[in-house]
Amino acid sequence: MAECPAELLIPGHGVPIVGAARARQALEDTAEWLETLERETVARMNAGLGLDQILAEVRPPAHLAERPYLQAVYDEPEYVVRNIWRLYGGWWDGQPAHLKPARELEIGREVAALAGGAEALADRARALAESGSFALACHLADWAAAAAPGNARVHAARADICEARAQASDALMTRGIFSATARESAAKAGRT
């Protein structure tokens, strides 16, 4: 596509790019961005690394980080890495427990029991969120909600944590998913 002398490039997300040189640069940079993610992901897969470690290590090229047309407007580089994993490695992420996992309800109940109840788990989730550990807080809030699906206090915590994650997210898809979950849990907590 970069070889085509386009004067206007209208990406699926973001603003139009005007001028043949700018359009060519955007296409070449995008190709480099994607090829780097693929190359680095596949290299780590071939080295026997699991998906979790690959997600922690693989990043787009640093010199392209500020390009406006490569910002996480719709989705994020992590989602691309996950799709590369699925393309070459299939759906299973390499974690034995994920091969035939327990239901979220069962996991939630067990973790809540270990924590001293669903509300204790939700309280710990809030504390983690307050310290900036939003991803871990979200896991705990999800487990608490699975363990106590009718508990308003648990759902209030989950709503607040998901809303905070939504506010901290740049990508539309990420923000939308966290916002929808926040609204759902807020309704279950009796908030509108």
C-alpha cells in the first residue's frame, strides 16, 4: 500500500492523513509497528515463553511511540500480541489451569472464602485500586462479584474499580468494556 501514491489516507481510526509523503510514512510506520509485534511475539513463542511473559515483554518500537496515527485509539498493542498468539499458538495460553478452567463462580467462591468473604475480597480490591493496582483489583472485584452476585457492597466496589479503569484507558474498546461493566455493577448495587 505504501507504494501507491495516495494523497489522502483515511485510517479506520483517527484523523485523515493528507499528502503522499505523510501517507507513505504512516503506512510504513504502521507496517513496522505490526511487524515488530509479530516478530517479537513469535520469537518468544519459539523460545518457549508463555503468553503472560510475552505480554509483559513485547512492546511496539519506542521510536514510533509518539506517532499520532499509532496511538491506542481503538484497541491496544496487548490485543495485537494476543491475536498473534492465537494465530500461531491457538486459543490456549499455556497455563494448565486455563486448559479446562473452573467456572468463575467457583473460583470466586473459593478465593472469597480464603479472603474471609466476598466483602473482604471487595475491600481488598478497593485498597489495591487506591494504590494504583487496577488490574489486580479488577480480578479481585470480579471474583467477589462471582462469589456474591447479589451483594450491593461488592458490586459498588466493582463498579468503582471498573469506572476507574475506564477513566484511565485511552483505547475506545478498553474504555467501553470497563464502562459497561461499571454500569452493570452500579445497577446491581442499586446505583443509577
